[in-house]
Amino acid sequence: MLTPCLQLQAPCEKWAALLTDDRLRQQLCDRRMEKLKTVTAKTTAVKLQQWLENVFELGKNALENGWQQFEALVSPPKPRAARGKGDVVGAIAPVIRLLEPHQIEQTRRHAAGVLGELGVGNPEVIDALTQLLHTARDEETRRQAALSLGKISPGHPQAGIRKARYLDFGMQLEGHSVALIVAIMPRSDDKLGVFLQVQPIEGRKLPPHLKLSVLSESGEIKREAETRSDEEGKGKDNLIQLQFSTASGTRFQVGVSVNEVRVTEEFIA
């Protein structure tokens, strides 16, 4: 049986020298980093309109592409005590009242999130969230209304959807596990609203100098956000995010990078 050194077709003394020579070790590290920077995964562009229609190409469904429902990957559901149908119906009316225009926007936004958990198939909740989409005073509230509408009435023409994908950076993140979150919402001007986030999966802080980028089809950076560091050089951000709108059919890329290593996903609006 061949010894490990013979299997590698190099004298043991040579490998011992590599372990002790800082210059050679750095060269090996540089070569490995260069390979990581230049390797491009052969992935199929994600068609975001199909997310809204809940349709995927044959053999290219969301799970095979690594995309999952946001709650399944980033926020696993916690066990809750079973509630009777009557209890749920009784709880809905007071929450709907919190959507009224005289309420502060934060209250309306929180109420919209609650209705996304309680109002599956309830026509009153669907109508209330649809109305909120037209009366909300800020984009955050409209986004929450659209996402909740997507949960309780999939396929609704004004519903939004949010999915997440685990990003594998190997050893680059020093034990951090992160997810790319993509939320999309139809707009009244026939464009598609796109909201991007990077979050840690385990609830830890993101590492410093991690970048989230929106790139054109040709690779030109259009928007970019970067995590910050504290006085000790550790990450201080729980998430980074970007948002924009784009015309139907537009191709773009989303990149997440750290230490000059980038994971890129391609999308068609």
C-alpha cells in the first residue's frame, strides 16, 4: 500500500518544507484564493415571475436550486399551542382595526405581519391587506402587507413572496452561516419591486466587510451595501439590505462577497 507521501507523488521532505516555509505557504494560499475567485457555478437564472405564479421549470424547482421558504431556513417555526377556529376568527377583527389609517405606521406594519399568520383564506383579511397596500405611508408597510397577502392568498395579483437560500463560503466566514433573502412584490407601474437581505442563519452578527451587490447582466455593480465592524474589529450588523424596482424581463445578478470571494445568483424579473 502506498504511503500518503508516495500517493501525492512528492517526497515527504518537500511537503515538510512547505509546512515550514512561510513564502511557499502563502503561494499555495494565493493559488487557492485565485481559484475560488475565478470559478463560476453553472446555475440557471431564477425567473422571479414564476415565484409569484408558484410555477417552476420541470426539474428546476425551488428546492433543487437551493431556494426555500424564508421561514423554513432563517426562522424555523416555534411550536405553538393549538387554537380553535373560533379563537382565530375572534382574534382577527381587532387586528384588522389596527390597519386603519389613523394608526401609527409601525402598528399597521406589525398588524399586517400578524394577519399573515392568522388569516389564511379569510376574505376579510385579504381585503384588509389589499386596502393597506394602497393606503400605507411607507414602503416597509407595503412590503409587509404584500408578503402577508402572499402567505394567506397565494396567487393573488398583488401578493408578494419571500424566499431564502443558504450561501456556502467554506472557511471564509469563520463558522458563520448566512442566507440570501429575496422578496418580490408586484407594483402598480407594471414593474417588480425587489428587496434583498443577507442575514446570519443562527442569529449571530454578520462578519465585517461582507458585501451585498446588485449587478447588471454584464457584471457592472449598480448598488452595494457592506457590513461594518466595531472597535474590536468584529461585525456589528445583524443584516444588510438593498431594494430597487425593475422592468419585467430584466436580467440582473446578486452577489454576496467576502475576502474577495463572491457567490453570485442570476435572476430574470
